[in-house]
Amino acid sequence: MEHIELFFKSVFVDNMVFAYFLGMCSYLAVSKKVSTAVGLGAAVIFVLTVTVPLNWLLDQYILQEGALTWLGPQYADYDLSFLSFILFIATIATMVQLVEIVVERFSPALYNSLGIFLPLIAVNCAILGGSLFMQSREIETFTLALNYGFSSGIGWFLAILAIAAIREKIRYSNVPAPLRGLGITFIITGLMAIGFMSFGGMLTGGDEPAEVAEVQTAEVENTSEETIENIAQNEIDEVSEITQQ
């Protein structure tokens, strides 16, 4: 259940684009065609799925204060958290380089269409944001970190796919001249972000513990009984007063 909740929350509620507006440079520049958006979105999914759990391992066993205790008790006081940005970006750059080599080898057309934005995934703030959110939210296990990386990538993929499909459609629409290009794209992005905000109520609340529910039910029943008794007593008193008069 925890994995399902994290997945839907990362895709819809905490969407990288619509909730935090991360990775907007690639989102705006490579979303003119659906085919190009799909290619870049798949690359982002792969990089996030690999780098977030890898950086989780780095954070747990190297970067956190006292994380080096597995080397010996003499390393218990070491705190290498100041190296987080350097190591996280190094991991991301390595994975992006691997993706670039694979895409260039198996899909030269996609490689040419993505252009400079494929290697720029290394400095895409959505990719680094995934690792930093993982660290700040203190995700507990490796599998949860893997889930978070994959679901965050899916959220970014859906965002760029949606805007690419819309931009292909509005290309033939009668858009006012001052809004053509990035103007209407920003407006549509803002409207979609407002729409995604409605998903914030999906995971709020939840089932209350049985004991709490029973206590609340008992309180309601007691309150109802007391209310009925008070109403009945008031009516009896009124009848008694009328009779005496």
C-alpha cells in the first residue's frame, strides 16, 4: 500500500512539472512534437529510475552523519553531507552519458531531434530535484527510492507528453498573435497545473483505526441519547406548566 500511495502521489500530487515547475527548459523546448517528447520523457524516466536509488545508497552509506560506521567505529563522527551535490551530479552525469550513447547508437534520428537537450539532462533540475527530494523526505528503503524515482519520471513524462499533444493541436488553431508560441504554452501549463492540484485530495484522510471509529460512534450515540432525553424532559416540563395554569 505504501508503494502504491507513493507512486500516485509522485505522479499526480507532487508532479515535477506541475507542482514544482522543475525541468521547464527541456519541457518547453522539446515539446513541439509528440515523438520527440516521448523520446526525452523515456530518457528522463530511465535516468530518474537509476539515479535516485543510487543516490539513496550514497546518502545512506557515505554522505549522512555517521554513515561510515560500516568502515569501523573510528569513522562514526564523519559527516560528508557537504559532498551531496557533487556526488549526486556525478551519478546523474554518468547515467546521462550512458543514455546519450545508447540513443545515438540505436536511434540517430531521435538523437538529432533532441539535440543539445539530451546531454543537458545532466543539469536538468527535475533530475537533481528527484535525488534532493529523496534525501529531504528521508525515504526509508531502497525499494521506496526506486519507486519514487520511477514514478517521478512517469509524472514528468506525462507532463511533457500532454503539452506536446496540445501544442501539435493548437498549431492549426486560431491563437491570438501576441500569445502564439511560448505565451499560450505557459497559459496551458498553468491551467494543467491547476487541474493537477485537484489530485491533492486523493491521498488525504484515509481509514481511521477501528478503535477510534468505535469511540466516535459511541460518543455520537451517547450525544443523541442525551439530546433526546433533554427534548423529552423539556416537553414534559412544558406540559406540566400548562397543566398547572
